[in-house]
Amino acid sequence: MKAVLQNSFGGPEVLFVGEVERPAPLPTEVLVRVYAAGVNPVDWKTRGGTGMARVLGEPPFILGWDVAGVVEEIGYGVTTVAPGDRVFGMPWFPRSAGAYAEYVTAPARQFVRMPQGLTFEQAAGVPLAALTAWQVLGDTARIEPGQRVLITAAAGGVGHLAVQFAKHLGAYVIAVAGPGNQEWVAGLGADEVVDYTTKPLDEQVSNIDVAVELVGDNLPVLRTVRRGGLLVPVPSGVDAEAAEAAKLAGVRVAPFLVEPDGAALSTIAGLIDSGAVAVEIARVLPLEQAAEAHRQGEKGHTRGKIVLRVRGEQA
């Protein structure tokens, strides 16, 4: 099968298309014919030697965790999906899933049926970003109606879904976005939209119950959180400086890493099918242009998600 490979850490130029053996499903696994693969910040961080490189180890490996496709074959014992089903998922994370390829295998329960109204490209933009937002808000923060929730990078892949999920859970949502995305983010349901380019965040926002920090700059966001509130720093974790500042401010900090979760993804699919949640795809590039997708993503300020088209035909 065709796949995007890398034999060393480095810039986007280390990615190349090659041929590898097609995998076969073990018992309780499925073989999925990939139609589209989402591109996430963790992908280019791992490509460069950070991100999940500590889990994957040294190259060679195949990047990617967001998958949308069709079940080609099922292993012994699989009952949740069947050959021909259109499915999506975030298999194996943080271990290698190899989504930048024509086929992947993974445990059947890490895939669920796609929302009926989505194309493969749209569906491929959902799993990692949506599960991150859902698990942060629902499982880690346990958002309650009326809480003041701050979401940075609100126009990004995780951010635009977090805004919608937080509203669905009844929060008062304060979203942080640049001037070009203010109106769009407000349309997602944010109660307030703050422009981070005008003045420091803590001069515009205060008394936050839960802050979802999606940029990697913890201290400015920390200063917006009330004593007893919660900061969830998603991309950068909690360094010693932020941990000490949070302790002095009386703010709880919860390190976070997303996990595969078929049940949650089914719930998210239902929200998308109902029209309560929408996914934004910034651009779709062919699999052969994975390096360009990384270049565009690393520039930052992408509205929504970048997706790789693995197959052009529709199932």
C-alpha cells in the first residue's frame, strides 16, 4: 500500500511517499480502507522529534491518527462494525496509528460509524480535535451549566469544537481569537470573543472557572482564572514555572492527553448529525502533499482543520 513515510526527524521535507506492506487485522481488530486523514499539530511536532516521538521512538514510522474510511475486513470477534461501514476514529493514540496511508488496522471499538451528513474529508477532521475538546470539558473539567469557560485559539481545530461543546454543556463561553476570526467564532456560540492582539488577556478577562489553554502559553491564561478554578494546558503540559504560579494563585492545573474513546466519539457523531456541532475544514490536500500540509499547519492561525485526501472516490 501507499503511505507517507519518514526515515529521520526533521522538517516537512523528510516526509515522502513510499510503498509498505498492507496490514492485516488481528482478532477484535478491523482493517479500514482510508479515504481521508486529518492533520494535527501533534503530527508535525512528532515529525520534528517532539510530540509523540517519545512514544514512537526513532523513525522510520508513519504519522497520523485521524482516520475516516470504510471497513474492509474484520477480525475474529468483531461485532460493532461490519465490512462496508463508513467509520472514523483516532486509533492507537499515542502509539502509532499510521493514518497517512491507504489502510490501517486497529481495535474495532476505537472506530465508530461516521456522521451521516459528513464527507470523508470532513469526518477526518473530527476525531483527535473533538475527543480532545470533549474529554477536557466533560471528563477533566466536568463543566457545569453557568460556569465561565475560557478557550484560547478558539478558531483552531480543537478550539472551534471546544466552543461548541462548552455551549452544549451550558457554559458561558469566552473565546480568544484574532481579528479575522471574531465574527466566525461568535457564530459558533461564544458569549464573548476576545481579541488577543489588542492587549494582554488578563486585562480583558477575569474570574474564569475553567481555562482551556490551546496555544502553549500558560501564564497569561493562568492570570485569568479565579482562585479555586481550573487550568487545562493542552499542548504544553505543566512546566515548573506554571505549576508554581498556579500554586501561589490557588488555581488547580490538570495535565491532559487525549485517549481513544469510541463511546465519546459516538456521542460527538450524534451531535454533528443533529446539527448542534459543525466541523470546519480549512483545506484538503492530496496524500502526496503531506509535507505541504505540515508547512501550512505550522504557520499557525488555521481556521479549523487541514485534511489529507487519500482516495478521491466516495464509498
